Amino acid sequence: MELFSKIRSEIVPYFEGENGCHDLEHTERVLKNAVHIAKKEGADLEIVSLAALLHDVGRKEELKLKKSICHAEIGAKIAREILTKHNYPKNKIDKVVGCIETHRFRKNNPPKTIEAKCLFDADKLDSIGAVGIGRAYMFAGGTGAKLHNKKGVIFTPDQELGPEDTAFREFSVKLKHIKDKMYTKEGKKLSKERHKFMEKFFHQMEKEIEGKL
């Protein structure tokens, strides 16, 4: 689709300077996940693809404003502006925007359409499994967190990562619950597979750190 290619080139600046957790490669992975799920679920591939491509265009603005605004909200507005500029049909723009607005973990604004559910699940899949572990350690490393903390320090989900923290905290307070948050049948299936891998990984890490060879 010509429009898709144009927008793909147009959004590059929105990801300049982003770290590896939410860069353009993350968007590309979510796009692949979303298309796969949409095909399994019988969703509108055009809507899902555009929504996946544009779902994080507001993240840079969110960071600029120190998280005083949700990137899903600002991203939806940016997406509407981009699609309107390209004369995309308004009824389809509304569907794409609706997907973007509801792609986060927000109890008061859950995804309602099958397309929105496909995007939600696709985005969450990229935060678990092997990629999820890699992203967790990439982020933790940037904050000076430990590889492992034997002190057994308990951290709350909203607490910022610090010197006594570890990427395992991300798994224990958030990632291990994602499989129970999925909406689509295919998303649930894939998340269970990735969840098992994470459990196996952290179990093996604990063995190696403790010298239980």
C-alpha cells in the first residue's frame, strides 16, 4: 500500500533518540505481531497495520513533557493529523485512532474493537519472552540497576529503577501478569509460550548466580 510506505518514512523522526526499548525496531516488531494476530482473528489488516505503525509516535512527546501526558493520547492526535493530511477516509481514521488510544494498560480505557485488541496484544507480546527480557535488561542497565540482588528487596510497580534494583523486578511485578491481560485467542496462546520461556530463563539465572550447577 502506497500510503503505508509514505507514512513509514514520515514517522522516522518521531523515534530519533529513542532507546532500544521503544525505538522504530520495536514498532516494526509490534507491526509483525499485529498482522499475525489480525490474520488469525479475522480483523481488518489495513486498520491494524496502520495502527501498529503509528501506535508509539507520541512517546517522544510524552518524555519531553516528563510523562505529564499519556503517549497513547498524544499519539492518537498525531496519527489523526498524519492520516488526515494524506486524505485517508475519516471513518477509517477513527478506527485507527481508537486502536492507538487503547493500546496501553489502562483499566478505564480498554480496547473494544477486534482491531484494537489485536494491537493491544501485539504490543504486549513485545514486552515478554526473549525480546521482553532483553528490553528489561536494556532499560535496567541504563539506570545502573544490578544484574541480581540477593537482598530480596521488594519494589512496588510504580517505583523507579535504582542501584539496588534488577530487571527481574520488571518480571515479578509486571511481565509475569501479561499473559492474563491478553484479549485475543492468538494473543493468549503466544503469551503463554513466551511466559514459559521467561520463567525458565529466570530460574536458570538464579541457579547460575547461586552456583547450583
